[in-house]
Amino acid sequence: MKKSKKETQTEAVKAIISGELLLEEAMDKYNVKDKRTMLAWVKKTMPLLKASESASSSQRSKTLFDMPVETPLLRDTHSDLYHNDVLRENALLKKVINLQDKVRELEEMNGQLIKYRNFLMEKVSSLELKMQLKDKETR
């Protein structure tokens, strides 16, 4: 059964917020072309997720099994800020890794170009020598 647009948005936002997916990964997985669209989904869906969490938790009394297992960092009242910082940091790390890969590719290409340049310079030198020899022979 195909998911509705709202279900897809909710699923994508939950994956991003939980840290399961980076923004770019979620865009790929849910076939979203523009970052602004995904950010709009997050802005739109976050309040709904918070409201549904508070409504479901207020409907019944909590037991020990309902208590979240959290790290001390996540117990902070600024957990949304923490999640945003983690997402930004993950995105930046991914960009750094991509840039490092690109630098390696460019260094390899540069090495190949240097080899080819040296080969051509040898070729030109040998042709110049041949021309000098022919000039001497004709005199």
C-alpha cells in the first residue's frame, strides 16, 4: 500500500530528527529534489510530532517501561538544539569527506597531467634534435 504524502513527510522528519538519516540521505530516500522542501517538511511536521507525543503521553500514566533511555546530553531541555547541532555537524562532516575525496581525485589527475606533460616535452625535445640534425645535414 502506498503511503500518503503526510505519512511520507512524517516518516522522513522522524528519521532526520532521530539522527537515523542526514538531510541529504533523507532527500535521496524520499525522492525530494530541493533542500528547502525538506526543511519546510521539518518546520511543518515538528510541532505535530511534539503535539502527538504529548497527547499520547498524557492519555495514560507512565510506567518504568515508558521512560526513555537517554544519554545525559539528551536530558537537557535544549534537546532540539542538540539534534539540530548534530544534524549540522553530520552534514558538515559529510561535506568535508566529499571535499577530501575530490582533492584526492584532483591530485591523481594532476599527477597524470604532469606525466603527460613530461612525455610531450621529451617528444618535443627529440623532434627539435631531429630538426637540428637535418639542418646540419643540408648545410
